[in-house]
Amino acid sequence: MKALVAAAKTGQFAHVLERARQDRDDAAQRAEAEADLAATGVRVIENPGWSGPAKRLGWALRDADDHELSAEQHAACPGHVAWVEQDWVNVAADGQVYDDDTLDALGEDQCPETEAVRRWVPVLGCEDPATHHPRPGATAASGDGMADAGESEADEAAARAEAASAERRQVIAGNKAWDAAVNVRRAWLREFVQRKTPPAGAAAFIAHAVVTGDHAVRRAFEQTHPLAVDLFGIDGAARTGDGEDEKRVTYPGYTRREDLTTLLDGASDKRLTVVTLAVVMAAYEAALDRHSWRRENGCSEKHYLRYLDTVGYTLCDVERLAAGLQPLTNVHDDEHDEQN
């Protein structure tokens, strides 16, 4: 409530509310994943992060012969634990999850169509690897020089891991903020396209898109503006047959021109300008993605987002980054993201 009240004063209410909803759903999914993991009998702990004492199975945990420990080999270790973290998984239409190695093994002919989805996945590790799995290396007889060299190498590796962890936390926080912003921005656009008069600067924005011929606009024209059809709430499926035999046929990623041209019938000049503006804005909107807030050379993205900021939409911090503007706060400041 405190965050929402503060956000209402800066025009960020919708963004903070959407992020809170996503955090709530995320927490529920995480709790479910942890419960499923605990049901297998393994002790579940909080995600230790890269700098924590606990380490995942893999190169960091090795036996006396310097071989990686498998899950089966490590199950009897007193420090055997598990935690969950978010990762991208490949999910087929039937809900089946496939890892990259499995998809590669199936080959192009047998590989099912999958969608990359972020989910909470289990991670196995050791809570105290220094005690239970000391790394083979220098001994006392090896001399202080080798010991010092080993410590220095370990310190450098730890520093690199911490830097990578910090960057990862920033990307996770930014991506979460971006996902929330997409929902808020498109909800705003659905209301915007219903207006009867164009906002200031509409003609200049449309002219810039047409004259420059941005790739985003050209692609939308080629596909007959699928996102615009969605924003206007139009059913974009094509029709075949007549009367009772009429059927609806969908074309993924494409729509018919007739579905949008119905908006032009009997419209005033001002409304026609709004429709044209909305079609162009939808083209730029469809070209945005999760990388937009980290992309330095996205000129058309910056142009579009900055225009939104002038016609009544309040950019959140991650959108300001994508627009080439300074954020109002620290978009990466999220105390929970280290656990994700």
C-alpha cells in the first residue's frame, strides 16, 4: 500500500500495481516448486546465490579424483540440499518440458514446437562443500608459494562470479520490470485507440514513420498490422464461405486488410488520423522486446517511447532506459532478485 500511494504521486501507479501482481503470482509459483521439491525428500534451502557457501553440483563439487559429482553420488552427502531458481525451459503445446539436449537429440524432423518460458526449476547442491568436498590441490609440503597462488586464483574466481551475479541480478530486475510495463502499456494503448481526436504531434509522428520507412513499420504493413487489430479489439480471422457455411480461418501472425478498413467507414477526418496514428504506434510497439531496455542503438524504439511520453502515457524507469532517458529511480534495485 505504501508503494502504491507513493507511485500514485508520480504517475507510476499502474506500473507498481502490475509489478505487485506479477510478484504475487511469481511467489505462488515458487512456493509450489519448492513444495514439489521437498516432497522428493531432499532438504530445501534458500537460493544461496553465487557468493553463498552452498554450491550447485557441477564443476565446483568434485570427488577425490577431481571428477564431477553426479546427483546419485552426492545424495548420501550430509550437505546434500536443493533450492529453486528461475530459468528458461522449452514447453510444448501439451505441457511437456524439453531441455536443449533432448531437442537437439530429437532432430529437426521429430522436434516438437516449443515455447521458451521462465519457470522455477530445481537445483541440487552441497550446503558446505569446503567441509565435505575439499578440492584436491596444494598440500603443506607444496610450500607457501603454491598455497598463496591457489588463494589468489580462488579470490579472482570469486570476484568474477560476484560480478556475473550482480549483472545477472540487474538483468532479472530489468526484465521483470519490462514484462510488467508491457501489460500496462498495451492496456493504455487499447484505451488510446478509442479516442475520437488525435493528440498533438500526431501528423509529425505519422509523417516521420512513413518518410523514414522504419523496419518495424514495413513489417507491420506486410503482415497487415496484427497488433493494431488486437488493440482495436477486432477479430482478425479471415472468412470463407457464405451464410450458414461461413467458417472462420486464422492465419498466425497475419490479418486481412478488411478487418481494419471497417474502422474507416463513416469516420471523421480526426478519427481517421487517430486510426492511422494507432496503426503506426502498434507497428513500433510490436517491434519492442525484452532487449529494448538494454539496446543502445534502438533509434525507432526511442522515438516511439518518447512520443508516448508526450501524449499522456507515463514511462516507468525501464521504459525510460529504452527511450534513452535517465530513470527516476534505480531500475535494478530489487532486494528479491538475487534469489531469482
